[in-house]
Amino acid sequence: MMKPTYIGDYSKSIAFNNQSRLVYGTSALGGVWGPVEASESVNALLFALENGISVLDTAPSYANSELYVGKALRQWKGEKPFVSTKVGRLRGDDAFDVKLDYSPESMKRSLSNSLETLGLEHIDLLFLHEPQFVPLDKIEQILDTLKSFKSEGLARKIGVGGNPSEEFKPFITNDNFDVVSGFLRMDACNLSAYNGEIQQYKKGGIAYYAASALHFSLLGNRFEKYVKEGIDGEWITQTDLDNAIKVKAIADKTAMPLATLAQRYLFSIAEADRVVMGARNLKQIQSTIKDWNLGKLPEDIFNEITEIITT
């Protein structure tokens, strides 16, 4: 397995013209994982913008996320942030309510609604959401529609939003996509993105957004729960849990909270052109920004974690 490269300047992304690597992922504050207060979600976004976060990621399927991002952007008087959203998956009541429509008409309508809700004239990065569900017999039509958004100036970049299936991967070329956003495959308990996937993207000049630094909270506030009750088998494997237990020992040894260690580990990975941090409320985004400002891990700790995962 190829191993992650220790980063130099952790704060800037060469792939994005030296803009920030840190992305505020807004699914949780939209309410997909449970009820949220609208005012607190907007305030969390404004706090993030006021404290140096300049990249936001949202989607129609993230409940009220686009609505709250739009409200925050209308109140924000500073420099406009880099904003990404998605097409293909429609609004649902929660994270498990999956509604899909990859037809040209639906994707055009979705993008139009997103622009209106967000109060924007264009999207900086438009993701094709849930690539594993994309009907490949219609892929050419789908790609043509995405490219039309780019040629019309409605989207500056086009990306793949989610972990692609093996059948979808051949379509991930720089003729079709600029970015891939993956999750659960590049973090402090799982580096499966290095089993050929990252190599493909880097060779093709495709940037990578790395999400789920806490591996669905296995490396955060659900660590003890998973240790006690075991893994779910779908999103979290036994290997993930075994690695997390070993990484927790490093966190204890270095007197660092496990979540902080995990986030800073991802900040330290050069192949992550951007890192997506999901914060549900003001308290969580304050904690994320604090960890971001602590910076990358010392190289010896980074290497120790990498060895655990790759051996």
C-alpha cells in the first residue's frame, strides 16, 4: 500500500490556487442527523466565516443546509467564500431518506434551486452526488449535462460527490471531473483510498476532498460506544475499530483528545487537497477551528499512526 505523504504547508491547497484546505461541511447543521436550531446553524456559519473558514460545502439532500448557508451568505459582509453543492440526490427528511434523479431536467432544476436558495450567480464546485447510484447506461447524457453547466458559467468546477463504485471509476478522468470528494477512506483508522484510488486521481490531475476525519465519530464521541457494543459492519469495520483502539493509545500517550489527534492527522496528509470538517453547531465549529489552528501533527506522531494503519 502506498503511504500518505507528510504535508509541508497544511493551510493552503496548491490544487485550489493556494486557497484554504479547510472546508466546512454543512450536512449536520442542516438537520440530517437530527433536529437543529436554525439560528444556531446560521450563527455557526457566520462564526466560521469570521474566523477564517472560506470554503463551504452543502447539498440539496442536507435538509435545510442550503437554506442556512444562503441566510449566512446574505448576512456576511466579507469576501465571498468558495461554495460547493451537489446534484443528483434530492432533498430528504434525514440522512437515510435517499431520493435520486439524474435526469438532465432534474439536475438543471436542482442547480437552479440551489443558486436561488444560496443567493449566488454561480457555484464554485458542483458535485455529482452519490456516484454509486448513477445509472451508467445514461452516463454520457449525465456528463454532457454537467459539462453544460460549466460552459454556461453556472459551475466553475465539476466533481464526484461520494465514494465511486468500481464501475464508475473509469469515468473519473480530467476530461469529465476536476475533483473527487471521498469519505471514510483517508483518516486515522482507514487509508483504503491508497489502494490505487488516490494514485489514479493524482496521475489524472484530479483533486481530492477528504471527509469524515472522525470516521463517523469512531475517532470522536462514539469511540467508547463502539468499543463496548462492537461495529455496525457497514460503515465501520473490525479493522477500523482495531486501528482506532491503537490510535487512542497514542492520543492518551500524547495527552491529546482522540478527536483532535484524528483531525490533525488528516490535516497532515498531503494527498488531501482539501479536508471537510462537519460541525453541527457553534460549539463543534469552535472546536474544529481550534484544532485547525493547532496545525499538522509532529512528523513522528504522524508516522506512528500511519504505521498502525498500513501494517
